[in-house]
Amino acid sequence: MSDETLGSPTPEPQGGFARDPEEWVTGDEPMTDAQRSYLDTLAREAGEEIPADITKAQASEHIDRLQKSSGRVGGGSDEAQTGG
């Protein structure tokens, strides 16, 4: 059994840890399949068209913006959901 753990022994600040997508090491890589799928869903709901060849950072910014405008409760820019 590993001693490695996930999470933290103390709660994170309200709203989580915000990381600017422009500062991501992998932010200039193509968006992930998960980002593409979720962004497609959000864009369709909003009646928007977004270029399909954007980066992880750009996808994350669009996802955050569309979540806010749609009223969806999102997980922010965490890596699992948005690829950061």
C-alpha cells in the first residue's frame, strides 16, 4: 500500500485555487478531448461557435466564461475537467 495521498489535510480557500490558464506549462498544447466535448456542449447551449483548433488555456477560458453565462456550476479550471 502506498503512502501517497490525494487532497489536503486542510480545506482549500473559498473558490479553490485559481490558476491563470496563461501561466500553465501545457497551456499552449491542443485542448484535450474532454475539453473539446464539454466546450462543444456549452457552446451549443449558448448558440456560439468556437474554433476547434484552440489551446488548453483558451479552451479553459471559454469553458469558464460559458459556465458563468449559462449558470452552470463548474469546477473552475482544475486540470481534470479543463486540462490545465
